[in-house]
Amino acid sequence: MFNLLNTLVENNKKYGKEGKLAAYIPALLEANPNDLGIYIVDTRGKEYFAGDYNKKFTIQSISKVVSLILAIKDNGRENVFKKVDVEPTGMGFNSIVNLEASDTGKPYNPMINAGAIMTSSLIDGKDVEERLKKILDFLKIVTNNNDIYVNENVYLSEKETGSRNRALAYFMKSTGVLDGDVEEILDLYFKQCSIELDARDLARFGVVLANDGVLPWNGRKVIPKDVCRIVKSIMVTCGMYDASGEFAVNVGIPAKSGVGGGIIATVPRQYGIGIYGPALDEKGNSIAGLKLIKDLSDELDLSIF
Ligand code: DON
């Protein structure tokens, strides 16, 4: 496995040159666009890695998976899906027209920005700090890593340049679908996007989802099986934004990307996969990361379809 991963990283590194760092959050421009790394954990807890697997980056939209899980935990699935739909969208992850065009006024799904602002608003807690702590504590458990924190520099950069997210949130407030203090909800959203981790952390989180919510390293159940099923289904249909259909055809694994360059993927009952490659394609997905995971899926026959 190590040889295979090294070869795939070497073969696909070159694609970083064809992508661009996410410039709309200035702090993300500090990454090296040529980095590419992968980490894999199997459901027995064995770990494999290659390339820049230990570089830190911010979780960005992959945090949407966490806020969905916590929103369901705190409210039950029915109440969550009264506030956010589960339908894919052919639009970009920060689309505004999408929100206005929705019949119900609800965001289309929890994997786009509007949907994640909604699920974050549903996490119980007396203030932003308490809600953020729940997100961090959850991540510490599913990554088996206590060293998970918010990158202050990225957070401030997100907050300063987050006008589009403010527009989405205030629009949902104006139509009555989003409850609560909009600035507080946005603050939580910016902070959760700025949580720093690495490919190993993503792979471990991915294997917990693959293993129906049981931590492979100690057998403890931390996410209900039905919640894992819901989350993986939504990852397949919506996780790679408006490239989700193509990803399902070419790779065939539940996955979620973030503009920090991360991809988490979860192969049911087999593997968790974490990828880091900060140069993005025009849809906001890691350009070399997509090539790498496609090759891996072909080599190991990972498609669930
Ligand atoms: O809200 C934003 O725009 C970013 N903090 C996160 C978006 C993101 O990762 C979308 N990803 N491809």
C-alpha cells in the first residue's frame, strides 16, 4: 500500500500547477500549491500515508459534515430536515440565486454554505464558544487527536472577507428560515471553517464514518449508524458541490472537499481517506487531490456503485 500511495502522489503532484489557491480568503494564499499528500486508515485501524500528509491546513467546508452530525444529535433528523433540504444543486457552493429559487426558502442541502450556516445555527449551546467547543471536542474524538484548534489568522481573514456568507445568512433571516442572532451564527461558521488539522485527522474521521460510527482504535460507538448513513448519502450527492455527479461517476465514494485543499472520503466498511492538495479547480475542489483519489479508486476498486 505504501508503494502504491507514493507512486500515486508522485504521478499526480504535477496537477497542482493547473490549479489556484483560494484567494477569496487571503490567509489561504500562504499555502504551497505544489503540496500533495494522502493518508488512509482501514477499519482495523491500520494506517498508510504518502507525500505531504502531515502539513496542516484548515478544514473549511469539511466542517459542514461535523455541523450536520451535531445538528442531528441535538435536534433529531426530522427537525433538521425541516430547516434544510437534501437535494443536490447545480450551482456553486456560495450561490445566492440558489437560495432565492428554492420553493421552500430552505437551503438545498447541508454541504453548501447556506445549508451549513443553517446546521451550525441548530447546534445547541449558550454562546459561540460553547458551540465551537462541541465541534472541537467532536473532532478530537473522531481524529483521536487532542491537538485540534482554530487558526486565528484564517478565522480573522474569513470574518473580514465573509460578505457573501453574510448575504446568505441575512437572506435566510429575512425569509424567516434562519432563527437566532445572525452575527453569532456567522462567527461560529467562520470559526469552524478555520479549524486546523491534517490528512491523518481527516482519514481517521473518514474511517469512523466508514465503520458506522465506531472508533476502530477502541471500539467505542460515537455516532449512531443511521446518522452515518444519512451523512454518507449526502456526501455522495452533494459533497463535491456542483462536481458531485462527476465525482460519483469517476470515483464513486462518499466525500467532502474544502477550499483549504482538503478532501475527506469514506469507503463504507473499508477505509477512511484524507487528502491535502491546496491548489483548487474552478469549482473549489483540490485539483491534484481529485486526480489522486480517482487513481486510488481505480487501483483498489473502491467505487461503491
Ligand atoms: O465559507 C466559505 O466560503 C469558506 N469558509 C468555506 C467554503 C468551502 O470550503 C467551500 N469549498 N470548497
